Amino acid sequence: MMLIMQILVVLGLGLVGYAVFGVFTTGKNPTPPKLKIQDPPMPAEDPGKDQKIQRLQSQVAKLESQLEESKVATAEEKSGLAAIKEKEAEFTVELKRREEWVGKAEAELAKVKTENADLNNKFAAKEKELEEEFSKNVNLTREIREMKAALEAKEMACRLKEDQLQVQKHQVESQLKLINEHAATIAEFSRKEKISEWVPKSEFNQLNEEYTKLEKELEASQERLKNFAIEIAHLRPAIEKKVQPVEAVKLPQALPEEIPPEKSAPEETDPSEANPEETKPNENKAVEENQTVEESKTSQEIIPQPVVPEEAKPEEAVKSEEDQAAEESQANQETIPQTAVPEKVAPEEIAKLEEDKAAEESNIAEDIKIVDENKAPQEITPAENEPEKKIKESPEEK
């Protein structure tokens, strides 16, 4: 629109200028050229004078005709001049009107120029903005190309990673299958190990150490028993020489219930149930006490008492004799040789000796049982490393 307005303004200015130029050029009346009347030449005396006169007369006639024509032309020009003056007046009015129009057009043109300048400034600003937008667009297109290239590279990397993931999934599945197979084989081997009687080497070594310890303890206990037997063998003759034999008193059949349970208590508290480590110091203490008792017996002078007949004895003496007879019968049942004990020698001491001996024998029997039980894994020793070989060979076979 602005370009069209500018074109129209330029055309209007051109038309105004052309009209003004036409008015000023047509207002000036051209002056007709003045005819110079030449004076007739002087008559000369020549023979062609008449001819010259005729010629001159013809020229005069021509000139007169020309004069009339010029008069007619002047009259026409005057009439034309009046018309031109009228036209000039009209043109002046038109010129004034057009000048006013031109002034208005110039004012409008100035406005249009200012507007055009503003529009040019705006257009320049828009062009700058467009250039900036174009540069931004170029940068964005370049960035888009770079991002597309990076995206394609990342897509390729993602595809490669997906392929790797698929490969790893297959590998994991195969590894899981192998793990399951190995777990099944391990479970089978563990089941066979539970079923089989093979003993691990560590357990065998531990049992072997325990067995050696028990053998040493057994040897020590056997040596102690030998010493005790030797001491008892040495002490018995001296005691038998000094002790007076006492007649065995037969107990009635109705009195076994009244016998005091002196030896039942140690049978209930069987020393075999206790720990062997706790029984050893007790055995040593008992042996020392027995030795001291036997020494005291040998050192003291044992005075034999006269034997009282059964009829003259009181009831208390009968009961004491019955108790002694019961103790002697129990001692005979335990395979202890019967010795005649005088009334002054306490039967409890002899019972203690026998009990200690029985406790030692029971401890020895328990030790022998433990040793026999420990011998069972020892018999398997030649093939103790075979399960380890089987376990080592199993993955190699796979």
C-alpha cells in the first residue's frame, strides 16, 4: 500500500508540473514576422522596363494578397488571443486550484514521508529482527542437525546396548541353567554325603586327637589301678594278720527290710554319669583317704574282743551283727574277697574302699566304651580323602 501511495503521489506531481508547463508555454502569443516593403527600384532606361513594371505589379498583387491574408490571420489571431486569454484566466484559476491541491498534496506528501520514514525505520527494525530470526533459525537448524546426528549416534548406541542386553540375557539364562544344574549336583552330592559314612578330614583329625587323649588317660588310669592293686595287695596281708576273724552271723529271712541302705546312695549317684575330669580328683582324694585309713589301721593295735554267744547278746548287738553280715554279703556279691572284720574296725571304711574301687572300674569301662566308639571312624581312615576326590572330579567331568 505504501508503495502504491508513493507511486500515485509521484504521478500527481508529474501531472501538476506538466499542466503548469503547458500553461506558461501556451500563454505567450507568437508575433507574426513583419513584411518589409521594398521600395520600387528606380526606373532605368532599359528596354525591359515594361516587363519589370509588370513583374513588380504582379509582386504587389501578391503582396497585397499576402497582406490581406496576414490581416485575416491577425484578426483570427486576435480572436484566438481573446480565447487564449479566457483560457489563461481559466488556467490561472485552475492553477491556483491546483496549487492549493499541490500544497495539500505536499502536506500529505510530507505526512506520507514522515510516515514513510517511520515505516522505513520500522521496516529496518523488522529487517533486523528478520535477520536475527534468520540467524537464529540458521543456528537452530544447525543445532537440530547436530542433535539429529547425536540422536542417531545415541540410537545406534542404544541398539548396540539392546543387542548386548539380549546377548547378556541369553548368557544369564545359560548361566542360570548351569547354576541350577550345579545346584542339583551339589544337592545330590550333599544327599550322598549325608547317606554315606565318609568322615571329613577335620573331624577325623579331631576324633583322632580325642582318641589319643583318651588312650593317654586310659593308660594313666590303668597305671593308677595297678598301683592301687599293688598297695591293696601289700596292705591286705598286714590287715588280715592283725584282724581277728569273726563268725559270720546268719540273718533271718524276715530282717532284710530293716537293713540300712548305706550302699544304695553311692549306687544312685553313679560316678560314671559325672564328667571324667571331675571324677579324677575325687578318685585321687579317695585313694589318699584310703591310704591314710589303712596306715592308721596298721599303726593302731587292734584288740580282739571275746566272742559273745548269740543267746547272751542283747538286741542291739544282734542288730549290729546283722548289719555287719549284710554288708559282708553285699561285698561278696560285688566279687570282693570276704575278710573277717573286728568290731573295732569300722565297716564303712571298707565299704568306701570298695565303692571307690567300683567307681574307678566304672570310669574305666566308660573310657573303654568311648575309645571303642572313637575307633569306628578310625577304621574308615584309609579312604578319608575319597569324597574330596569325588567332589573335585565332579566339575571336571561336567
